[in-house]
Amino acid sequence: MDKNELFSTLAGLAKEAYKTDVDITPDTTFDELGKESMKMIALTSLIEDELDVEVTIHEVMKMKTFGELVDRVAEEYEE
């Protein structure tokens, strides 16, 4: 899976976790999505279930943009 496909997959998971249809770009901030811990937990659980990559809630809370999350998942993702 290339980075564009990974981004699309993660954006879909984020929309599901945050229950939103907002357009997500690499520059979308987590403040824009909402830094609600339950939604972040849902997102990290979906990432682990769908991509078999563990990202902690603490890591996500430190991230400013969605692009940072994509980069972090790309580091560990194995096809």
C-alpha cells in the first residue's frame, strides 16, 4: 500500500471514529476533528484492527496534524 492509499484508508477510519464527513487532508488538525479522548481511542483501535499497527492514544494526542499520523503509521505498516 503506497502512502496515498494509506492516507485514504486512515482518513476513512478517522471519519468512522469521529462520525464525520468532513474532508480530511494531511494538514487537517486534530483540533479541527476534536481532541475527544473517546474518539481518539476509537481511531487507534480501528488502526490496530484494520492495519495491525499499534499507535497509542498518547502519541496521537501529541500530534498536531493528520499527516503526522499517516507518517507514524507508515513507519510500521507492513503489507
